[in-house]
Amino acid sequence: MLFLVVAVLFGFTTADPTQPGCCVPPQWEGVEGSIIGMVRGGAASVTDTQTLISYDETNQMISANTYTEAAGQKINVKILQDFNKGMQYMINVDQKTCTGTPMPGPFTKVCLPADAELLGKIYFGIGDYIFDALSFRATVNNTRVTVVATREDCIPVLETLTGNFNEGNLSWL
């Protein structure tokens, strides 16, 4: 079983209500953290990843600067997806290598599914320092997805994905 924890928090100043089918703002940056605990063949392992994501729908580019610790190894990789050129570049910072590969398809906006079910309202914080959020659930490509997004602007805060991948189960939070 594979278990992954991802917490993403972004900040913006516009105000559009979050609802099924809404899309993230066209340009943003955020930090994603994940912890994966996995047991295969009776052996347990843990992977810890921190990623700085830059999303630019306007210029159709996405970059991810990722630092991962797993099995006693540390890996620092930068990925740039340039949909205008149809190319993805992966830079291994430690090995000082860069590999370019064709993108598998066109840029796709990041949106909640139009048929997402509203699970309820929640908030984060304490006292005067809170922000409201909404929780949604949907099924995408046979994967159960739960998303928590800010009440305004459709900004994802947390998500979980549960499904079968590569003959194993995956839970992603």
C-alpha cells in the first residue's frame, strides 16, 4: 500500500465563489509537501518531498522544483513544462544533467470536476486568523478525489487521491 500526504496552500486577493467546475487562478505559485509511506514485499520505506510549483495558464507553462529524501538518498530535480514548445525539461541539479522530452498533450486548465459533490464547509485557523474552505468529492479516471478549496477563488488547500496504480493502491493527501 502506498500512502502520500500533500498539503498545498496558496494566497490570492480576488474573490470568485468556489463551486463545482471552477478553475484555479491563471497564475500562481505554491509549496506542496508530501510524505509517502509504502510497504512492498514486507519492507517499509518513507519518501519525503517538498515542491515549489509555478503554474502559468496565461503563458502555458508549469515548473516544479522538487527536493526528495528517500532510502537515504537526496534528490533535487527541476521540471519545466513548456506547452508552447511542446517540451518538458527535467534538470537533475545534483548530477548537472538536463533531459528534454516531448509533452504528451496540450495544456489543461486545473479545475474541479463539474460533477464534484459538495461535502461541506470547514475553516482553517484560530480566532481572528481563519479562512473558510469547502470540501468536494469526485471520481476522476477511476480515482476517488477529495479536494478542499478556499471558499473564494477555487484555491486548493488539500487533496486526497485514492486508487490503484501500477498494481498497487495509492492514497494521496
